[in-house]
Amino acid sequence: MHGGLVSLQAIIDELKPSERKVAAYILEHPEEVVKLSVQKLADLSGVSEATIIRLARSLNMKGYQELKLRIAGDLNKRNALGNYQEMVMEGSADSIMKAVSWNNIRSIQDTLSVLSCEEVERAARALSQARKIDVYGVGASAVIAEDIRQKFFRINRWCEAHADFHAQLTSAVNLTERDVAIGISYSGQTEEVIQSLTEAKKQGATIIALTKFGASPVAELADIRLFTSSVEKSVRSGAMASRIAQLNVMDIVFMTMLGREQEEVIPLLEKTRLAVSRTKRAPD
């Protein structure tokens, strides 16, 4: 059991002042907190016991005891894996290679702490039953949207991915209650994705959000929430680790769906693989 520190880091900026105060104390003193009673933590952080309980529930945990267990799990994992590495652009190719790869690995590991198995199952079920799948993402998220489109294209499912905002809206208003709309926004604040999902929801479509853990406009619109975690802070890291985590989550959902429909989709995957393998490079 883990994910306490990861979840706190992800939502600390969105917390109420009193909850943010105790969250900051926990992040600064995690080894100490796992040994503290709720009363003692309340005294040390200057908040009420009720605030600590509310914080745990904000993290989708049953209470303080579960939060402590998850923090302890994070500490064990941190000792085994190490922390995120700062990008040094002036460094050697070897150091950059190791830092980028390590941060991607950590991002995937941390995402497993906040990704719900139940939500993955629900997403796979909804996508399996969908008449049409719309995918909305702009900027770096458009790359992930196109990857999703390509996956479903291979198994002959109607899936569209629009990077253009107007195209997203046009497609969204033509969805029905038999359709699924996937909104991709790491921050959960991307206005174009919010507006497109809002229109899709008005039409009765099932909304799936692929976003960072915590409350956000994109998450609030969703029927199904696929959370990722990447606590990278450096602007030089950009969206690298979070992008890898999001791609990994959609691979998980896609494979979960394929597991339900093996007899139908495996022949399609093999058919497309053979078609591509038979193509020859045109002569120069």
C-alpha cells in the first residue's frame, strides 16, 4: 500500500489553507508522521484533528490510518528507487539519458499509486461498448490523443482525435449517449478540453478524463477518472514524464479492453500487422 506522499504532492496547491498546512508538514516530515497519532500531528501542525481526517478523505482514503500506511509504503519505495532527478541541460549525454529515463520510470511508478483499478475497468467497459470514441487534447496532449486514435483504428473502432479546437467542438455536439469522449489534460485546466467535454456531456456521452490526481475542472466533468502522477517541477523537464505516464495509462486501459474481446480483436490486430509487414519501401 502506497501513494500517500504522491497524492499529497499532487493536490497540495488546490487544498484549503488548513489542509494545506498539515499537508506541507507531512511532506516535510514523512518519517516522523508515520509514528504519530492524529492528536499529535494536529498539535505539531497547528490544525484540528477534523482537518486531518478531511485531508485523508480528500485523498480518497478512509482515514488517517490509511494515510499513514500509504506514506510508509512511499518511504519504502523512495528508499528503493530514489527521487526524481533534476534536468541539467549543460550535462553530458550520459547524465541526461539517465535522468530522463529515470524520471519516466518514477512517473509510471507513482501513477500506479493513484490509478484506480476500478476506474480502469470502467473505462475499458465503456470504450468496448461505445458507438464512437472522441478524443480531445491540445499541445503535447494531442500527441497522446493521436496515439489513442491509432490504437482503436487498428481494431476497426470508430475513433476520432482532433487537435483543432473548433473540430473538437463540432464533433462533441454530434455525440450521443452511446458514445465516449476522452479529455486529456495533465493540469486539468485546459480550456479547450473543458469546453469540448462540456458539450459532449450535454449530449449524454460518457466522459473519461486522463489528468493528474486531484480536483480540477476536467476531473469534475468526468464520469470516469484516470489519474496520473508526475511531480516533476522543473520547467526544463516540460511535459516529458507526465506524457509517458499518460501513454502508459492508456496502454493499460486498451489492453484491459482487449482482454475482454480477444476472439474479436486479435484477428484484427494480426490482419493489420500482416498488411503493414507486406508493404515494401518505394524505390528512390
